[in-house]
Amino acid sequence: MFDKSRLLDIIKNFICFSGEAKILGAYHQYFAVRKAVASTANATVTNGKGGVFWHTQGSGKSLSMVFYAHLLQEALNSPTIVVLTDRNDLDDQLFGQFIKCSHFLRQVPQQAESRANLKELLAGREANGIVFTTAQNAEDYAIERAVKDFYRNEELVAMTHELTDMLRKNRMIDWQKKESARAGMRRMVKKLLKEYNYPPEGLEDAIATVIGQCEMWVDSSC
């Protein structure tokens, strides 16, 4: 702890006020957050996978997230951070903790109340911002964006039309078994992607998009 550079780092980046209480990061928070920030910075220039930050119950994950968000501002040149939770009570809990540390974070976090509100909070934003939302809001927003992107891509639209026609004629796919049907669709999509010379780096996203859109088209025609 008393290594000169580490002590200065702790004073600058791991002491904050949470409401009226002054908080000093614990040793596991210091080392874990530092590794998480380095991993995240590396992920932005490699494969986009920052990793998993695992906590036991009661070990201070909310404050670890505060320290992490604080350090990301410098490490990633003022990024927009979206905090995604799987339920409303956790969303409220984390948002409340971040609000208490607004001065330390140098900005006031915002909480999306709906998909439309999430869209408003993120629209046109190029830097800064900490936005809290639940998985449902984020999923709806991501689906909406994916559909818009899909219709801008003429190749994907053409492939989906072709695949839809193939599926309507294919008697080997059992539509009562969803996973079996998806496996059959995946094989067809891969074949079509090769015929269209689709770039390999976008393969998985293209497969998921085409299958999802195709399922809607097939269902609507049944």
C-alpha cells in the first residue's frame, strides 16, 4: 500500500464521499478495479471482451463499480457508460449509490425509465454520461436498432427473402421443435452468406439477424 505510486493512486482514485461518509477502497477493490480497467482498455482495441469481475455477497461491488467508472473516464477518454441490471430493485440500488458519489464521478448519473427514455438519453451522445437501465429496456432498444440496421443492408434483406422462400418449401424442418429449426436455418444462412461473399468478421451477427428476421417473416406468413 505504501509504495509511492500506489499510495498516490489510492489517494486520487480510491477515496470518495458516499453521501456524508468518506469511503476508502479495500485492497481487493483496488487490485480488481485496476485489472478491470486495464482489461477494458485492451478490449477496446482487440476483441471487445473485457472479462468478468466476480464478487462475493457483501464485498462492496457497488463501490467497486463506482471506482471502475471513475477510472474509465481517463482510461477511455470520457466514454458513455451504460450500467445494465437484470431487475428493478438492483437498478435502483446501484443508481442510488452512484448518485451519492456524483462529485467523485464528476457527473450526475441518469436512470432510464423506459426503452423510449433510454433512446433519448443515448441519442446523439458522443462522450460522457452514466446511464442506468434494466435488461428489458436495453434489449428492446437493441432489437429496434438491429431491425433498422437490417433494413439498411440490402444484401441481408435479399438473403432473408431467399431463406424465407427456402424455409417455406423445406419439409425437413420441424417447426414444432424450435432448436432443431434454428439449426437447420443456421446451415442455410451460412451457405447463403458464402454465396453472397459476406465478410467473415460480421458472420455471427449476420446469422443472428437474418434468422431472427426470417422467423418473423415465416411466422407472419403462416
